[in-house]
Amino acid sequence: MGDDGELQPVHNHASYTPRLVWNPRVHDYLSQAYGPQHFAQISQALTRPSIHSCVRVNTLRTTKREVIKRLTEYVLEQQDGNQSAMLRHNNSQQGSSEAADLKEMECTIPSESTSQPDKGPETSSVCFEHDVLENVVMVRGRGPCSINYDAARTEEGVLREVVVSRKCAEAVLRGAHVFVPGVLACSGHIEKDELVAVSVAMERPDGEGGWFVGVTRGTTLSSEHAKSQFKDEERSGWFVGIGRAMMTRASLFRETKGVAVEMVNRVYDLPPFSGLLNGDIFLQNLPSVVAAHVLDPQPGERILDMCAAPGGKTTGIATLMGDKGVVIALDRSHNKVLDIVRLAEEMKLSCIQAIKMDALKSVRVESTPHQVIQNEPIDESTTNTRLTQAGTDDGVVTDFILNEPDNVVQKCSKKHLREESAQDSTEAAGGPKCAAASPVSSTRSNEESTSTKKFKDNGAYASRKAARKEARKLKTGLKKAAEADTPYKKGFAPQSFDRVLLDAPCSALGLRPRLFAGQETLDGLRQHANYQRRLIDQAVQLVRPNGTLVYSTCTLNPGENEGVVRYALDTYPFLSLSPQHPKLGGPGLVGGDDVFDGATYRAWLRKGEEDMVQRFDPVGPRDTIGFFIAKFCVAAH
């Protein structure tokens, strides 16, 4: 508290010493599963990002050597550019004093940092080949860094501070800048180009068993209103770095988009990859790349990715197949299907068919003329004919299907295809979906003309309400048109895929960096596991005899991992665990009968089965997210 009674930003506690908060019952459950000491280490590791970024190379378009060369140049430029630019800026406009502060602020790695990289042939380089995965390049980051926040202080010694949401802070820890929607509060009188400290507004108990942030967007830290929202002990230890304000304080809360703070020094110095080498690389967590390799897709096969969005594993599978065969990617969200289509087109992969479908309804109940014959050979000349591709022209999305002459080009505004999504640090871009059937296509020009008349009056919207109404009608019409002619509208024939990947929706407790975990409950964890069992029930029916089913999640919850494997093995005698290659993770968890999940005791793996699965531990030497992979062989039944 200052002499004038105003709440002042934290001075002595501008550091990053996060404390991950769990629901007490979930904490007890996972502590019992892993052991208290190991779970404490996991909780600490989750608050940090992986120091090494995993970049999957599209080997159908470029080479690892070329990617390593270009990424090395980019990363070195990123590491040097911010410091050099800011030093020049301060020398020219504010004298040498603040420039000297900035130089002292440069990232230094504490001696106690013990993060170890994947061992590779060029581990001394910024970028190097992965030691096992032939299509992966690792990019070395730095951290945790000790940051001197004095450069962000005013002449009176007060810290200029911008407070951001937890989601925004997690993105900053991964290498992003601070975007306008992520800003909640800040000091008064912040001017453009001034250095500011970036801190986090964390959730706290609401007194009724829930959680809330309690920060009104636009709050000034020194105001009376802020005194009821911030306490020093709550804010200390939650500073993620220093950045340069890209706009004034007034603009921060007036604008709706754009970069608010360009980060200069982060606690974890990881390069941003947004928009870099589009189509040639894909930033992906290492275990996710491993899951596609474990599936072992072969050219000419028919593959199903049951829960495919955002398309990383889908495109990885297609690349491993040499873009020869069929990869069907499902998601129940229309806009996520569009994202998959766009990514496939960007990577020039023509064997991917993205379809809007609920995976719980993926098995066809009754036969149709389009039913796939179980052992029918794949005709490569026809596998590419149903790929939905995307092109853009002046903000218009164009959908079309290759090699189908009866279909005409479909056009619609991106505005009416895109759903609103929460923005972390980057804005999600929409893409196209399957085109309409020919009868619908033949009437589109008239529909567009009518729609245009309704939308515009001399080039302007007649009213926002009318525009939104027409947008909903157009979007609904496009969805129905896109789905009307699909041969898979009622699902797929049983035993119609050579391999199936089920990367199931889960509690995502293995993702990092994670700054808060208090919202997850034991009841929620059980619901996730029940949903995954229902997905397994569908998946086992779709795999051909002697085919392969791979199940994966990004959670630490053994009930969603080993517990689901136990369910599958006990329910379906024709399933058996298969050896995995490559094997980069550790063994699974055995037992479970003595661990109470809030409702019952569920068995996990049995003795001898633990080495047949892969469990990636955030504390492990690979420095990855928490992840789980099981591979099943489906015998004839």
C-alpha cells in the first residue's frame, strides 16, 4: 500500500513460482495413484512448458535438412531481434539508462534448472533431428529464465504492470504475445512502447465450492475498485515476463483485437511458430507424433481417425502413408471439420476425407447401397475423388470436390461459416467443408442472389438483426447441403477399416503449461471414462479382422487410460495388446483395485501388461506433456 493509500503493483514478488491448485478429492485420488512425492513432481512440471518444441516435417513437400536450416535462422533472429530492437529504441528515444536496464534484463538460466532435451545427433544446435522419429525436428528453447523487472518500473520505482487471464498467460509461456482479449487490468498511464511487466489473474475460491477470477476487465491497479480484487499474496509468483506495450492504456480496453503487449523477455523463452513454413511443418506434441507412428499406417490402406480435430494426427497419418490410400477424419463440429479440410489442403494431402459425424454414431446400423464391402480392394484412382479442398479469394471460401464433373463451385462468406471461439494468443482460422450435392449445387446461384438482396441495400446491411438472421439461415442451409449426399450419413459398415485411431476426448490433465486444475472433479473424471468406453464400443466394430486399433489420451487420469484398456480387454475377448514401435514412453500403471475414484474401485493393468502400453510422464526425461497410448490387435471374431 502506497503512502497515498493506493494499491501498488507487487514489487518484491515479481517472479514465477506457480502453485498448481487441484480439487482436493482429485488431488487425493491422483496422489494415491502415483504416490504423493511423484504426484507433487508432476504438479510442478505441469506449470512449465516443454523446453523443446516438437516440429513434424511434411516430408512429402520438403526435407529435414531444409527445415532445420530455415528454423535455425528464424529462431536465432527471434532470440536476438527483440533485444537489439529494444536497445536501439531506448538508446534513441530514452537515453542509455533504460537501455542498460534492458540489457541487464536479458534471460539467464538458473543453475538449478535440470530440464534435459531429447538426445539427438546435433544437440548443441538450436534445431536438431530427433533421435528416433525420422520426420521430427526439435527446437531448443530456454528457461526458466531469471528476469530483472527493473526496466519496467517508473522513475518513482512503481512497476508498470499488465494483468492477463490465465489462458492468455499459458499461451505466453508457450511463446505467444499478449493479445487484447486476454488483458484484464493494468497500471494507469501506460503509453505505447513502454516496457510493462505481465502478471496473471488466477482463479480463487468463491466460498460456495466454485471458482472465480473476480477481476473486472478494464480495472486500473491503483484504483479503489482494484483494492477489493487484488491482494499482494495472491499476485506474487505469477509474473510471466516483460513486454513492450503496443498501444496506450485507453486503447487496450477500447480495441477488440490485435497484439496488446509484444513480449520481449519471457520466463520461458520459446519461439512462436504461428504462420511459419505453412504446409511444410506442423507444431505438434511429441507423444501425438508417436501415436501416429504406433498406428503404423501403410500405403493403400483405409484408415479412420475417429476424433480428428484439429487434424494433426490425421495429416501425420496421411504423410506416413505417402498420401496413398484413404484417411477418413471425423468430428462432430462443423467448423472443426472445416479446419481439418483447410489443413489437409495446406499440406497438399489428397487422401483425407473430413466428415462431420458424431463418433458415437460411426457404426452403420442398417445397410445402404453405399455400404463398403469388407474385403473390397482399395482403388487408388477413386480414393482421391471425394477430397474436399479449400481455396480463398477475397474473403470467399470455395468448396469443391475433385474429379466429380456434376458438381459446381460453392461459395459462401467466411463470416457465415465461422463460429465464435475464445482467443488465447492466436486467432483460429476457419476453412471449408464438403461441398453440396449436385441438385443443391444447381440452385446455388439463385439462392446467392436472393440472399444478397436480403443482406444488402445499396451495399450496406439493412440491419444487424436481419443480417444475423440471414447468416443463420445460410449457414444452416450450407450444412444440410454439405451433408445431404455423403455416402456415410448413417455411419460406416462394420469391419470396414484396416486401422482405427481413437484419440479420445478426455480431461486433458496432461497438457502443459497448466496453471489451474481446480475445476476438474472426480465425477467429471468418471464421466470422461464412461464416454471413452462408449467410443471404444464403436471403434472395435469398425476394425477388420487382424486390423489395428490405437487408443490415446492426453490425460494423467488412470481411469481414462489403464481403466479403459482394462474395460476393452475384459469386454472384447478378441482384443489383445500389441507391442508398440517406436517406444519412447514408460510403462503403464498396474493395480487400481485399491484406489477409490469417488464411486468405486476400478482395475487398471495386470502384471505383465504394463510394458505393452506407453505412458508419457511430464517429469520424464523426454520433457513432454502427459500422454497415454495403447495398441490393440483385433482378431477374427
